[in-house]
Amino acid sequence: MSTHYTSLAIDDPTKLVFGHAPNPFTLRRGMVLGGGLVYPEINFTLPPMLIEAGTMNKVCTEYRQMITGVLKRAAELESPGVLVEFETLPPMTEHPDWGMQIVNILLDAMEEAHAKDGLASALRMTPNDNREMVRPPQMRSGIYWEGMLELFDRSAAAGAELLSIESVGGKELHDDALTMGDMQGSIFGLSVLGARDMKFLWTHIVEIAKRHGVHAAGDTACGFGNTAMVLAEQKMIPRVFAAVVRAVTAVRSLVAYECGAVGPGKDCGYENPILKAITGFPMSMEGKCASCAHFSPMGNLAAACCDTWSNESIQNVKLLGGMAPTMSMEQLIYDCRLMNVALGEGPKEVLKLRDWFVASDDSLDPQAYILRPDCCVQLAQAIISKDTPYTAARHVGLTAIDILRQAHADKSLKLSDRELPWLDTMTDTIQEMPDDENVLAQQVIATTEPGRFLPAEYGLTS
Amino acid sequence: MANLNALTEFIKSGNRSKATKLTQEALDAGEVPQGILDAMVVGMDVVGERFKCNEIFVPEMLIAARAMKEAMAILEPALVKTGYKPIATAVIGTVQGDLHDIGKNLVSMMWKGASFNVVDLGVNVPAEKFVAAIKEHNATLVGLSALLTTTMPAMQTVMDAIRAEDFVGVKVLIGGAPITQNYADQIGADAFAADAASAVDAARKLLAN
Ligand code: B12
């Protein structure tokens, strides 16, 4: 069973704001996501160390220290609630017992903080996608697939209320497309391979969530859009290329909601505002507080439409102020306080703060510009006007290029000279692609060295 | 006389068909293979330099690398006949448990452009595989990449395995976002390089010692 969106939940850009989603929902401790408050979402990870049977005690000690520290600070600062994300590292998904040891540590600490300080919290569980540990990746069976499903299932049973993943389907061809500046390869990876894998994967995740009465939250095209963003940030690929890739990632991430996910979409999905416009579900976002994990050109703008505000990930190292995750928690809470004051004042103030977030970043980078709320609605419209992910991807790609071209022409966006020719190159590439995705798939299968990807794992026959 | 300056230019602009055609012409005209190779390497060095100065993007650099690769395929048999040995054979890979490879691939490409013979072992590579490859290919340069704080210790494992063998003159260069010179010192690696362009300079320096 899957929905195909044909209309927008938010078609008025002034309604695409932080803190409010047309389809909010309530977590067990009473936190309402998308219901008028923005909550901090904290994520943390290990300092340099090995994860194996012999070090698991130490690993657990690190996580206990991190969760206790962040919850204590959240209680001291009287945060109205906290979302905790546990994004596993590969061995923790490969050995679900190890992953579960940590899940239980987190849940126990969250329970205790509630009992002691009345702090509301919920756990988002994000098993990492290990399916590409074998090359070519095996997407639909095997030990990595099994381990991942087991960890979803057991963590949901234990009390994780939101299920997420950064899935990798299609990435095995997309990485090269990025470094080659190949828009056709990017669209193929995202909307043909990626969308097919998403449908398969999210049908399973939604089923697990239903079984345990928890929420299938959402995915992110991190390995696609954020890889592009990091490469652009390092001046390896053009920013306009990364911006167009970002627009196309929304097509892939949308599939989770079509399969029954309800948000909040995962923090590092910078494409989430487009998905909020389409689905009306709450979304998590990250920006300036995530520079502990990677840089971005939209530290403020990313907050414009968020319902939870995240730090992506931070290592447990000591800083002058205290441990890094605790520092990160504090930063997120202050950002949320500001947004929540605006929400308390009313729609006009919300819009004013939102527009300041936007105006502080949008003219400086095409990747930021493309995610202005008005552009997001335009891109969302382009996506739902088409019937299949592939046709939607090509259309949204062209729409994004038009938006950038227009913005450059009217001087609301500054593009450097060496970026400009890429707009035409991308347009030509997208226009020349075959109309039928099966024709493209056969072309790709015929020209890709065997062993790079397995067509059958994506339901394609060669 | 074939125009080797033009070959340099065709590599720089990534013109595959002209670069391969000119390589063949140069060989037919009796140019010394080493001279033809040098003309290509000069071209790639310029491309690397332009990239370092933010004048071009990776896709443009890769186009040049492809032109060089195809021209090399024509040149190689003649080079080998002259007893030519590449400056070095390098083994490179992302360490066990880690799947990040974009950075590693760029380093690998730059090394090829500097006319090293590069054996790329891919991702998630266990220590034994590095050691076996060094032996098999008589490598003198090893590149290790890690992007996760939790796979950095796997670099130590590879270093231990390499040092346990009595390889002569094998230099190890490491890199990846969380890696620092300090960490290289700590695990006994020969050097650290922060990006793909400086990985060429660092490798040349190591090999010269
Ligand atoms: C892209 C990316 C991915 C992509 C990788 C795609 C690919 N094919 O490589 C995907 C989505 C698959 C991915 C997966 C994961 N990732 Co990741 N990823 C990144 C990201 C955003 C960018 C890395 C990148 O490609 N940079 C661009 C390249 C060009 O730069 P580079 O790799 O640094 O390489 C340059 C230099 O370092 C150097 N260099 C690199 N290697 C070498 C080698 C030698 C010999 C030399 C001399 C130099 C050198 O030269 C390169 C070129 O200039 C980083 C963020 C960051 N800050 O790095 C996170 C990051 C590394 N990932 C992270 C995580 C957690 C993961 C996952 C565990 C996520 C999950 N839970 O699913 C998985 C792990 C998979 C695995 N087993 O390895 C974390 C690591 C946290 C930690 N504890 O260490 C980071 C820091 C992001 C974060 N969340 O904070 N990731």
C-alpha cells in the first residue's frame, strides 16, 4: 500500500514555517511534533576507539556518560522536551546485541531523567545501513539486511518511538556521478535505483513500526545530497551542481512517506522543507549547530521550516565548557528557545524570524537559495506534477536550474563565472535523457562494469 | 618531430581523442617513450595545480586524468620495452570497517596522474590484504584512508602488520577527515596529507628520502 501525492499539504510559502506542521503528532511523553514548539534533537558519537566484544564495556561507559550529560543539561535549562537520536556505528548494527545494549542505556537514562526532573524525551533509532559492506551491495537479503531489521524490531519493542535510517540504495553509482559532474548518473542513482530501494526498504520499516505501535519517521538522501554539499564546500564540484542534486534528492526521500512514514524526516535531509510542503509532516533539520560534523552554506536558513533542530553528531571529547555533546545540547536548546518565543508571539513574528533566517543565507550560495520556502513550494509542485520518481526527478532538476538562472539574472543570487556554464550543461543533459526510465536503465546496465551494482537487487532485469 | 607541447595541452584540456592520436604519432616518429610520458605528466601537474588554486573542479580534473589514462595505454608497451619502471608502485585502500572512498579515490587518481603505478584495494580492506598486496606488487608506497573515528584504530592494525614484515623502503602515508599529523606520529606512519593534491607532494617527498 502506498500513497502517491498529487497535491501539496502546504502550497502557500508563508505557511511553510518552523514549529508548525499540518500533520503533527504526539509522542508518549506528550511532546507534540509540529504542534507549535521546536524541540532540540541531540545526536552523539564515540571518540576514536575500536568497537568489538572486548571494548563494549568502554563503549557503553561512553554512551552512559554522553546521555547523562546531555539530559542533565536539558533539565537544567528547562527544555520542554528532547529528542535523542541514536545513529549506530556499523558494528552495532552488524551485532544487534551490541546495538541493543546501548539502546537500553539510553532509554534507562531517559526514564530516569523523567522520573527525577520531569524531563520529557523520546528516542529516534537510526540503524546504519550496512548493506553495502559487501560489494556489489546486496540490498534485499543477507546478514546485513537481517541485522538491520532485527535492530529496528528490537529497539522499537524496547521503546524507541521513531524509526529512521540514512539508506544507501543507488549510491554505488551515485558517488561516481558526483565526482564526474554527471547529472544523468545522479538522476539515475536517486530516482531509478534509489526510489526502488526506498520502496522496498520502507515497506519493511513501516511494517515494523506498526507492529510495535511506534512511528516510521523518515529517511534522508545524505549519502547523495550531503556528499555533494561537502564536495562543493571543498570546492571539488560546482555549487550549482550540488544545489540541483539537492532538489532531486527530495524525490528519493519522498518515497518513505509514500510508504507510510510520518516524520520527522531525518535531520541531515536538507531537502526536508520540500517534503514538508508535500506531506505536511513535521521535519527535523540541522544547520549551524551541525558544523561539529560537517560544514554547510545554510546554517541559519536550514532552521526556517524545522520542527526539531539537530546537531547531526558530535564526538565525546572534552572542551573547556564541558563534554562536547553537552555543549551541543546547550546550543540547540538556546536556538529552540528563540524559535519558541517567536512561536509564542504569533504568526507574524514567526514569519519575521523565519525570513531573517532565510535572508541571512540565501543570496550567498545556490544550495541555500534553492531551499528558500518559496523555492521549496515551487520544487514540491514540480515533483507532484509528475507520476513517477524518474519523471519527477528530471522535472524538479530543470525547475531548480530555472530558479537559479532567474535568481542570478535578477541579482538575488551571486554565482561565480566558473559556475555559470554548468547551468547549461545540466539543462542539456537532463533534456537529452531518455523519456523511458527502462531505456536508461538498460543503457546504464550495458555501460557499467559488471560488479558495480546488481540490477536484480533493484527489481531491474538486464 | 611530434609536438610534445601539444600533447601536454591535450592532456590539460582532457581531449582524449587528440591526446591518444598524438601519442601514437609521437611513437611512430620515434620519440623517446620517457619524453612522451614526461609531456603528459607535466600536463597533469598543471591540472593538479589549477585544481589546488580553485581554478577547476574535480570533474574537469577527471576528464584530464581519463585522457592521460587512454594515452598511457598506447604508450605503455613501448615504455615497458625500454625497461621503464614507474616512479613507484603504490597500494591504497580504505581500512577495515570503513566504506568512505571518495577521498581515497581522488588520492588514487592524483597519484596515477603523477605516473605512479597504483593498486587500489577498494574499501573495508583488512590488514592482511594490504600486506599481501605490498608483497605481490613490490609496492614502496602505501596509502591508508579512514573517515570514521571508530576505524582509525584499524590504521594502527595495518601499521603493525606492515612493520611486522621486513619490508625495505615501504613508506606509509595516511589521510581522511579525522586524521592528523599527530595521529600519524602516534601509529608510526611516515606521513599524513590533508588532501589529494598535497598527497602527491607528500608521496614524492617520502620516496625521495
Ligand atoms: C560522504 C559521507 C558518507 C557517504 C560515503 C560515500 C563514499 N562513497 O565515500 C556515506 C553516506 C556512505 C557515509 C556513510 C557513513 N558515514 Co559518513 N560521511 C560522509 C561525509 C559527509 C563526507 C566524506 C567525504 O566524502 N568527503 C569528501 C572527500 C573528498 O573528503 P575526505 O574523505 O576527507 O578526503 C580528502 C582528505 O581527507 C584526504 N584523504 C582521504 N583519504 C586519504 C588517504 C590518503 C592516503 C591521503 C594521503 C589523503 C586522504 O584527501 C581527500 C581529498 O582531498 C563525512 C563528513 C566529514 N566531515 O567528513 C561523513 C562522516 C565521516 N560519516 C560519518 C558516519 C557516522 C557515517 C556512518 C556510520 C553513518 C551511518 N550511521 O550510517 C556510515 C558509515 C559507513 C561505513 N561503514 O564507513 C561520520 C563519522 C562519525 C565518526 N564517529 O567518526 C561523519 C564525520 C559525519 C557525521 N555524522 O558526523 N558517509
